[in-house]
Amino acid sequence: MKNLIIGLALLFPFALSAQTIKGKVYNQRKKPIVGATIAVLGSDKSVQSDVAGAFEITLNTDTTHVLLASKQGHSSDTIYVSTTLIVNFTLKEIKLLEEFVVKDLRSGVMISDKNPIKTEQITQVELGKSACCDLAGCFETQTTVQPQTTNVITNSKELRILGLSGVYNQVLIDGFPLIQGLSYTYGISSIPGTLVDNIYVAKGANSVLQGFESISGQINVETKEPDKSERLLLNVYANNFLEKHVNANYSFKKGKWSNLTAFHSVQPANKIDRDKDNFLDLPLLTRYLISNKWKYGNDKNWGWHSRIGFRFFNEERVGGQTQFNPLKDKGSSSVYGQTVAINQPEIWTKTGYRFNDKHHVLLMASAMYQQQNSYFGTVKYNATQRSVYGNLQHEYTYKQHILKSGISFRHFELNETIAFTENNLQRTYAGNYLRVENIPGIFAENTFRFFNDKLTWLNGFRVDYHNQFGAQYTPRTLVKFDVFPKTIIRANAGSGWRAVNLFSENIGLLVSSRNIIFAEPLQAEKANNFGLNLTRKFETKSKQLSGYLSVDYYHTNFQNQIFPDYDVNAQLALIQNFKGTSISNGFQAELYLKLYNRFELKTGYNFLDVYREIEGKKVLLPFNARHKFLNTFSFKPLSNKYHFDMNIHWYGTQRLPNTQGNPEAFRRPDFSNPYTIVNAQFTYVFNKFEIYTGIENIFDFRQLQPINSWQDPFSPYFDTSSVWGPTRGREIYLGLRFKLPRK
């Protein structure tokens, strides 16, 4: 109750005494003017009109002020203000002798100066610098997010932030928490890069509006808008392994309605085994996805607006020994193989009504079903998941502040069945595992803006009631201060919690020969996070040099953490609540430069100190490179006819799971080797066509024979958990895009 009182108190501090002037800016036809500047003469204070032509500006009450409204292509207008609280400007359009258009290249990565949360916006420009076949491949030029392989045989991946497992990083699709539970393991690979418009990446404690789960950060994937995307996009891609991708997007607009239909398909590669361990270097992947997104109106305008999305995803992955035949060897102990078959339909909507410039109501609702049938050697894993999510939110704008509040509900049902077709290893975790969650919640978040937007303070608090863990409180606060016009300091602090879906989120447990031991009933994971960030942007007067410097530090402290312990015994994975010291310290520095509107350079450094204290000793968590460097280079001439992009990753050593309990032939080193990966791509534009070709891992670095006991995959020592680097080696690809722009 104390936390609840404190959290609510933070939401409603007293407002500064001031006179707030409200008004609108129109043209002579009484249509609102967007982006007009309303300035106070004799001061540096100014605001801009919104999409409805409306504005608010706070002034001192001790004097008369002169407001000047201006907009390019219009005559200006002035009004004297003393006691008047509502004013309207009329700006006459100026007829120009000739029309001219000024074009500028959209930046690949942008950091907002307005958002109190330090958010990296990755645009389509940046995504075009690499193949970006799916979401997992969209971060090759980024420092913050680290894709990590969780099962080398089926090539499942997770997205890590701050060196912590991807389960602590909330992945949203168009603002919805659809990547969770059963969809966590393969869900990020189901989003094709051709459907992504922007990706927003934020570290640490974030907004409470989307839930309580973001502990290490949040990734919000914004898919393309039907009314803004190309009328037609076709993309075909193939690599030297002969894996093929086909993508097609089609959009149209009629009145206030617009629609985007997307199709995505992947066809399997050839069987490749370069390191001669009798296991495929990459799985045989067959995927089909169809997506349909409708949009009505605009959420910035008064009245109704809506987005409705449908998606169906079907995928099959086959991996294992090269002679494995899934039709006859599935579940057999004579030939080792893994198969994963997924069907997943989902539907969602964002529907709202904007009453006026102050009040806006929004309903977010989604439903998803997933069926997965899998074999991992002799382990049969079948599961179904049903998820329903609802969020009803009211937004109230007053003075220069915004209060968002509402209620949410989440229903989550995960039914998992584990069986052994043969159990020579005497494993004990077979059975049926059913988890049902019903979580109603309430939340409020207030954004305060003071001193002409130089200080922004966001306070959020939510209370959720979990049917197993009871009431859970999630307070978060974020502060942004503009020290100078282009120098911003941000700080955030808050907590997060989550319920564990052990098997679906740790699929590697089912792949190895280890037995799984549950030491006790599992409780909710909880952690606190604190972060600081400094961002300095710069630009020369000639605009021949621009860029930014960003430095941040984040500290995460777990109160309870559930992490499979591989160190107790090389043949066991111990599952228990860990309430001792578990810490993540993450430091990142990044410098970005743009030269002569042609060259882009970025260098980033990451230091991760992720550890537990066990019996007074500091034990590093596995698979985290304590030191990592990223360097990127891009060249694009002013003609925009082609561009060349390169990125270089250097990874330091990583601690690996303890295998000292195995016979000497099946032991692995305690630490990996450092390594470097170099990727490059060249893109040429022929009017509506783009051809791109590239090489990933140019120097062909590979972790050879990454599977422990690959000679006998049914032995007690078979384990895939020591994968720390790339295993498929050099990849050469060629792709073709056709874009038909919107008229």
C-alpha cells in the first residue's frame, strides 16, 4: 500500500502558477494550419500548432505579451495578450511565382529530442543497409540489441538488451505484446523485414502503458501503414545456401479507408555440412505468412479512427543429422533430428475516438492462438497457446501536460505436453504442464513539461492482480532535461516483473541430454532498473558535418530470477528461484557522424558486467561478451543511384557453461575465443528497381563443431548449449526489389 500511495503521489504534483493561452491558427478559408509557429516577441519562447491548428502556450501573468503567428507561404499575424485566454489567428496564403520542392534524406537512426525515454528509431533507410530478411536480422548495424542463437539446430534466436535474456526485453508488434510464451522462440523470425516501417528501441524501465514486463528494455516494431507505404513492393532474395525468400506488399486507399496486404515465404536451403560433424549447418526452413492491415481515419484528427490487423503464420523447421528424414525418423533413436511445425492466427485492433484537443479514448485488443508440434531427438513437445489482451486508455491533455490512464486485462493459457519416445537416459520431466493466467490491471502515466519543454518528467504506476502471484506494483519515473539546445540528459528508474514460461522460453533445455530438475515451485521474476543517458547532437553551419554522441549506463538488480543452472552438474539443469545477488551493469558509448551528405560512420562500444554472487564469489552469466565493438560505414552519392554499407563486429570472450563433470573428450573450454565478423552490401537503384548483393561474415569465421558429443547424439553428454559464435560461415546473397510508389 505504501508503494501505491507513493506512486500515485508522483503522478499529481502541483502545477506552476501561470497564464495559459489557448488558440487556433486558420487560413482565410477557415481550415486549420499545421506547424505554424506561435512566438512571444521579446523572448525565445515559442510553440507550434498541431494537426488541428491548435496550440497552448504558458505565459507569466505580470505583463502584456505580443504573440506572433507565422508559417512559410503565409502572411504573419500578431495579437496583444493581457487578460485574454483564447485567441485565433488567420494567416493569408501568399501566392508564389513558382513551386519548388526541397528534399532531404531520411536518417537511418534517429533519437528524439522530445521523448523523455531515450528511444532509438531505426527507419527503413537503416534497414536497407543489410538483407534484413526478418526481425532477427534487422540489428546488424545497431549497438544496443544483440541477436543470440538459442538452438543452433533449428536456428531459433532471441533479442538481448543489457546482456540479459530476451525474455526480459518486451517485444511489441504495433504496440501489442504478441511475442511471449510459445511465440517467443520463433516469433521474432516471423516478422519479415519488408513489412517493418520503424523499430523503436529503448533500454531499461519504460512506459507502463503496455504492461509490466519490460525489465531490460523494450522493442516496438511498427509495421508499414496502409496509407503511407508503396502501392506495390516485390522482393526476392536467395543466398549461396540456396535458401529463397519471396515478399509481396500491396496497398490501396479509398476515402478514409486504406489497406495493406503482405505475403512472405521462405523455401528451404540445400543440405550443408561444412565442418563434417554430420549435422546440418542450417535448418531446412519452410515458412508462409499472410498479413492484412486496415486503417480508417487519423488518430490526430477529431472523431473516429481505427486500425485492424489479421495475420496467419505457418512454419516448418527441420534440422539434425544430414541423413535425417522427418517422414520416417521423427522421434527415432537411430537418426537424430529436430522438427518444429507451427500454425499461428492472430487478430488485433486499435480503435479510438478523439473528442477534441483534450480528450482521446483508445481501445487496444488482440487475440492469438498458436499450435506447435515438435520433436527434439526422442523428446516430443506439443503445445498450444491462447492469448487475449485488452487495454482501454483515456488521454487527457491539459496545459502542456498529458495524463494517460486506463484499465487492462490479459488472459494467457499455455498447455505443454512433453513425452519421450525412448528414455534410455532416465529423464524425469515428462508430463503435462498447464499454465493459465488472468491478469486485470489499472495504470496511470503523467507527462509533465516545464520551462518551455526544457524539463520533461514522466511518472507511471500500475497495479496488476495475477491469479497466482496476487497484487503486483510497478512504479516507473523518467526525467529528461535539456541542458543546452542540443545536449540532453535523461534518467529513468523503475521495476518490472514477469511470470516464467520455462520450456517455451528455454527451448535449449529440451534439446540436450540433460535432465531437468525442479528444486521448488517457481515464483514471479522481479527486478529494479536504473539508467542514465547523455546525448549530444551537433551540426556545423555549413551542414557538411552532423551527428551525435550518446553515452549511457544501466544497472539492473534482480529480487528473484529463474535461470537454468548448468554449472551444478554437466548432466543436469537445475531450476529454482534465485533470490541472491544477480546484477547486470551495462555501459554503452556511441558516436555517429554524417559527412558531406554522402558518408556515414558509426562506432559503438558495449561493456557488460552480468553476474551472480554464489557463496560469496562472483560468477559471470554465460554467453555475454563483456566487451563488444561495432563500426559501420556507409556511402551514398548525392544522386542516390547506389549505396555501399559495411559493418564490423568484434566480440570479446564469453563464459561458457561448465562441462568439467564430463569425460575429458566431452569437455569444452570455460571461455570462448574473441572473434570478428565483417558484413558488406552494395545496392544499385534502377528507377523503380533496386538490386542488392552482399556478404555476411566475409572472412568466414566459424565455431567449428559446436555440438558436444555430436558423434553420439543419444549419449548423456549430447549438448548444444555451448554455441557462442556463428556456425554457418560466409553467406553470399543477391536480392531484387521492385517499388511502385503511391501516387
